[in-house]
Amino acid sequence: MLTLAQEDFGFEIEERDIDTSDEWTEKYGLMIPVIEVEGEIIQAGNIDFVTISKRFQKMS
């Protein structure tokens, strides 16, 4: 789903393994998957295309 939004809005996806960092595990532990844009968490847990699209439309 994130790749569909990427095709529409042309952003870069950075996938991180939270198990490689205690800081990330503490911050994101039970929330994964998490979508964060410019330091702001825009979705966590259940990810949907509409919410992602609205966020990127605001940035355009």
C-alpha cells in the first residue's frame, strides 16, 4: 500500500528494523508498522491509503 502512495507522490521509503536499536524499540515497540514523515508519526498499527494520501496532499 505504501508503494502505491509512493508512485503517486514520489517520496522515499526507509525501512528500519526496530530490533537493531533500543531507542527505536522503546519508541515504536507496540506500534509497528509506523509511518513517520519529517519526524511526525502519521499512522501506526493499521495503515490505510486514504490517510497516507491526505498527508502527502497537504505537503504538495
